[in-house]
Amino acid sequence: MAKIPSKQQILDWISENPTQTAKRDIARAFGLKGADRIDLKRVLKELEAEGNLTKRGKTYRDPDTLPPVSVCEVTGPDRDGDIFARPLEWHGDTPEPRILVIPRAADPALGPGDRVLLRLTAVTDEDHGYEGRLIRKLNSSAMRMLGIFREGPEGGRIVPIDKGQDKEWQVGSRDTHGAQDGELVEAERAGPKGRMGLPRARVLSRLGDPTAPKAVSLIAIHQHGIPDQFPDEVIAEAEAAEPAGLDGREDLRELPLITIDPADARDRDDAVLAAPDTDPGNEGGHVIWVAIADVAHYVRPGSALDREARLRGNSSYFPDRVVPMLPEALSGDLCSLHEDVERACMAVRITLDPEGNKIAHCFTRGLMRSRASLSYQQVQAGRDGNPSDKVAPLMERVIDPLYAAYAALRRARSRRQPLELDLPERKIVLSEDGRVASVDFAERLDAHRLIEEFMVTANVAAAEELSKRRSPLLYRVHEEPAPEKLEALREVAQASGFALAKGQVLQTAHLNRLLSQAQDSDFDELINMSTLRAMTQAYYSPQNFGHFGLALKNYAHFTSPIRRYADLIVHRALISAHGWGDDGLDPAQIEALDQTAEQISGTERRSMVAERDTTDRYLAAYLSERVGSEMTGRISGVQKFGLFVKLDETGADGLVPVRSIGREFFVFDPEAQTLMGADSGTTIGLGQRVTVRLAEAVPVTGGLMLELLEVEGDAMPRGGGGSRKPGKPPKRARAKAQKKSAKTARKVKRTRR
């Protein structure tokens, strides 16, 4: 009988032989057979209970070491460009070790958040404990979630806050991360299902009280993985930046450029100027200037600032905060065109004919000084004859010429016929303590439209300039609607009593004609929303496929490099194309344009979803005190499981579950987008006016549940759960509906008002 090894001998063997740590490997190493293996199993269990070993499958290892092959998550490059990762399974008492990834030439590109299988080697280094070589990049990342932690006898459980998720997760006592009962936590899946079939999870971070007012946007930020803390090296680079001088720049300080922004704007990245063209050959024409903060001077390719900006892709805006793309030292100071301060800029001088057509443009890299920082409201008040003391001196020389040039640009826009969607923007107004005070309609002034037209014109000039010079760049692409989405829009139009012609190459003018038909009707908002839903998502691409919505062949983003990485790429392209310095596009950036386009298109979508989710939660919080109240709205969506209703007052979307509608079974027609009562033949469809009762408002998820009371003024039968089994409508009702459908191309019955 062989001697059972001591606990220390077993630990030494596992430390020296990390690939041979199964029980049978250890038994073979010490010559143990038969009954001796039972004693070995006992010793291993004791070591595990004492915390000296952890069991993973059939193998044992020191909890303060990593196995030779581990699944890890890439945390991103450091200031020097080295890629680091963290282990996804760490059971030690010490902080998890940092892993330096040693790439090979054939390895795929790795980015923050990527899951990888690494072969690890322990090292002794100041800033990392392991080196890892890539075995393979894992396609599926571990599922993450936000939820409310509920303490239990053996750890706890997590109740999800996502509207579409209702399954709880089980958390072991070692994986709670110290979370307290009722706290908002971020967690990830951690292995197979546990007791009662619930998936296991480990808590990654604790986010505090979910009912706190400022937790609303914080939930969205964490839920969608938006980086909201700048690394120290990024902050250090930003704070070390010095103001740019006149060297190598055109002196534009005498131009009376002004900035026009929201009243609460913290950064100002565009300034404008207009004047009559003095060229006799362009009598009645205009010269406009658009000057943009020269972010490229401060954010150099390959720097920590550049890597972080590319990672973020854009700034994200919430009712109570902004998650900026660049640190405050740049976005709020050196790159912000503050009043009466010298600032580096990229500027374009554009010549317009009397009808607003661009006939020439010229780019320059300059130094400017803004004459005034104005709000939209101040400028509009001046234009309307009520200038403030600050605006009055600028009216004749600055503001009036801006509006004259804008009038010409509006005429050009009218001929071009971009898509003219009219969707009132609702603005959430917060009180001082961060709670919703009101939901208002955002003002839409000519001053807003003026700046938009100037920016669009400058963006067109940038795209045309770089295309002419055959310079690589990122275009802003918006492709025409997919045929199936266009057909769905046509169905909605017909159901609302309007027409969208078939059999022709779609142009924005055709859609504008439909929008014009619906204007001032009961279906105005519905047609606008349906048209918007038919549109494809705009994105960035090194290839130019045009911009359908703006009816433009060449379009790029040039005017907001403080908050969009795409604009920074365009600035660098202009620098390289004109030979203005060594901070333009380098070969590595050009080679990576496809990946950059995909990255920042993704971050843009991420921000849009996070901002929408935040709005939903704020609206649910605002309405939670009005549960039981009756409200009016319009059906904005029809699905098999129920109706979506957009409420008139707040613009919030709520769900009417199909099971709660009347006393009969409702049949869903996906083509007509209707629900038809199986007994009565009652048809409920898109665009109908409804009265609902707010049944439930859940701020933590943003969900609203509604009870349908009236459709087009007709009361719905109260109560659900009728005895009729699911099936088709009775023959009489079905025949009546089919006859009507054939006659009116699925035009649903409703009263026009």
C-alpha cells in the first residue's frame, strides 16, 4: 500500500504540473491504487473545504492561480498599445491577475469585451501576472444582465429589469460580490442551471439604489456597456494639452463668427457666418462660413485619447447627464469655441448662388475667435424683433445675413426634396432632485433649421472635397427602404385612406407626397412614424452609397468632432489631403476604415437604444403616480400578443395585452396589421384613436401596461377570458371582412375626423 501524500505534497504537485490535476493524474503520480484512491479523494475534499484548492470539472487547482488554458475577456489596450485581459473565473482571495496578451501575426484583431481562450504562462512582472497566447476567439460572449439582487439563504437571486426578460438568475454565496438585498447589480452567466432550473450568475458590480432618480440613466449606461469613466492616462493626456497657436494656420480671428446652441450647451463645436457675395458674377448670392473645432490637433492617431474616442464612438445624451466622447478638458475647454477666446478650427468657405445652390467651396485650417455664444432662443427672438442687449448689436451685420443665406438654402432644399418627417420631439424636464417635473414638446425654431442647413451644406462640401481628391474617408450612408418595409408602409397608408404609388423608382418626393396627404389629419403622426419605421438605419462606410433621406449623392459628417469619431476621421482626411500637418490619416487608420466604420456605427446604435430606454424609464416613473387614470392615444403597433398605444400627452408607448381585450378571441392578421374578434368580427388596427386606462407603470423596466376602454369612441366589452376557443372568426364575420378587404385593399373601418 502506497503512502498517502501530505496536503503540501499534493499542492506542490498541482503547482508544478498545472496540466495534470485530475484525481487520477494525482493518484498515478503518487502510485495510489484501490482503497488508497478513496483516501486521496478525502484529502482533496479537505483541501477544497479549506480553500486551498478549487474543483473545476474533474480537475483541482490552487484558487490563487489560473489554469494553463482559460477563458478570458479582453479589457483593451493600454497607453502603449499592449492588449490586456482578465480571467472570467477567479476564486482567489487576492485581486484577479492581469494578463498580457502576446499576439501573433495571424491572430484576429481583439477589442474590449471580446471573449478569448488563452494559453497562460505565469510571469513575474510589475503590471501583470500572466502572459497569454490566443488559442481561439470565442464567438459567443457570456450573457450579462442588470437586475435587483434579492438575498437568500445560499446567496440569492437576481430579478431582471429588462422588459422582455422575466426569468430570475440564481447567485451562489461566493458570487454575490457583497451585494445587499434590493441593490441594483450587474451580473453575468456563470455556468449551467442550478436548482429549480434557474441559470447561475455571478455579480460583477453593485450599482446602488435602483429607485434613486439618477439611477435611471445609470441603468442604461451599464446595461448597454457604454464606457462612462475615462482611464487615468486619457485624462492625463487631455489635461496636458496646450492651446494651438497661429503657426501653420490661416488667421480667421477678424471674421464675425458666432456659435448658436441650446441654452444649456456645455460644448460649442461649430460657428457660422454669412454675408452677401461681392462677386459681380454672383449678384444676389451669399458667402457662408462654417468653422468647426480642430479636435484632430489634440487627439492624435494612436494616442490614448484616440483609442478611447474610437472605443466610445460618440457622446451619449441623457436627460440628467452626458457621457462624452472626449474628457472635459477638451470637450468643454480647448475644443469648445467659447466666446472671445482664440480657438483652433477647421473651416470651410462656401459660395451660394441666389437660389441656394453651392457653386464653390474652400477648406482651411485656421485660428478663430467667436464674437458671441448665443442660444437658439436668443437668435430667434432677435429675428422676431425682440433682440436682447447682447443680440441687438449683431443683428444687421451677423444675424440678418445668416437668415438671408438660410432662405436661399431653404429654396434649394425645397427643390431637392429631402424627406420631410414631422415628428414632435418630447423633452423630459427634470427637477433639481432629478425627478421628472414635466414632459414638454421641444421647441422647433427657424434658428434650429438655419444651423441644420448650414451643417448639411458643410458636410456635403467635405464629402465632395475628399471624393474629388480621391482621399479615403467615412461617408454617412442612408440606403433606400427595403421592399418589404415599403410594402408595409403602403399597407398602413391604404388603411388610413391615403395612397403610395407602386411601380416606380422610389424617391423622397413620393414619400413627401404621402406625408403631405396626412398632414393635419387624424393620421398625421401615424404616417410620420410609419414612414420613419420604413427607413433603413443610417451608418458609416468607406464606400459611398449616397444618403436617401437627405436626397444627396455625397454626404459625410464633418461638423461635430467633439461628439462623433466619424467627424474626426473626416478632419484627418482633410488634413492629409491638403498637407496641413502630420496629424492626418495614417496608413494604419486607412487600412482599418472598414472596422472603424463598423465599430462606430455600432456605438451609435448602442447610444440610441440606451437613450430610448432611459426615456421609457423616466416616462414610466412620471406616470407611475397616475395608475388608474384614463388617457387617450393612438394604436402605433399591432402584434399577435397585443396592441402598442402611443399616449397623446407624453408620447409614451404602452402595451395592451391581447388577453385583456374584450370577451372573445382575437385573430392576428400580420399583413393588414389588425386584430379581429372571432365572435363579433370587430377589427382593431393601426392608427385608430383609443381611450385606455393605465393599469401598471414600472419605472425600473420602463414598462407600461394599459387596459383598452374605447376604440374610435366605441366602448369595448369589459373583462376577458371568454369561453370561445382560439380559431377563425365565424363564417358570417369572416365573409364580411373578406368582402370588405377585397373592396378596399384591407382598409380598416374607422371614422375620419
